[in-house]
Amino acid sequence: MNTLITVNLLTSNNPNRWFMNSIAFWTVVMLGAMCIGGFFMFRKFLKVLPQADGKSKLDWQNYWVERSRPLWTDESKALLDTLVSPVPTTFRDIAKHSIAAEIGKIAVESEASEVTRDHCIRGYIVATPKRDYKFLIKFLTKNEIDYKPYEHLLNR
């Protein structure tokens, strides 16, 4: 009799089996989502930790953005918007801030009177992670932006 009940519980016609499978499926989905979210939260946490100089990576980004704010022209802001356009809208503001910080750093260190197209392209390449260089090159080519003078930055 016990064997018959066990076999009945394992058949696909049993509504309890369907419910348990759906619970298991959603458990896996939720754990996966929490792991992905935790990964990004941990990366953000690492950016806030102070470095050897006492400032975090985020502090330095804010410093360079504020320091270079008067140097930005409407043309350079429009180019920055174009450069960050392939980034998904969810992450676009963060990407724009980190790229603007790198561009500002390059412009300030070169003692420029304004942020130029050269600064924007150079900062965009430097701020982009190496794993995304293939997409970067494709995007620059598609928008007819000559990246040949900056190939040495792609090979670092």
C-alpha cells in the first residue's frame, strides 16, 4: 500500500508536485537575483573604501568632476552624451559620471582652457574597461570617430 501512495505522489498529475516544482523554480530565480545584486553591491562597496592616500575611488571621481566643471562646453557635453548612449539607461548616469571624471582629470592635468574632443575620446578610452574594447571600437567606428591616434591607449 505504501508503495502505491509513493508512486501516486511522483506522477505529474498530482497538484502538490506542480506546486513544489514552482516553489523550487522561484527559489532558484530569487537566489540568482540576490547573488547578482550582491555582486554589484559589493563592487560599489569596494569603490567607497579608502585607498592608500585616504580617498576612495568615488571621492576622486567627484573631485575631478567638480574641478573640471568650468571647462566643459556644450559641444563636449553633447559628445559625452553620445559616448555614453550605448550604456543601458539603468547604468548610464554612473557610467557618465566615471567617464566625465576621467575626461576632467585629463583636461585639468593638461592645463587646458576647455574640454576638447581629444580629451573626450582619450578619457572615454581610458575609462572603459579592457573587456569592452571590442564594443568601444565598434561604437567609435559606427559614429565615424577616428580612434587611430589613440590606439596606444587600447594596447596598454
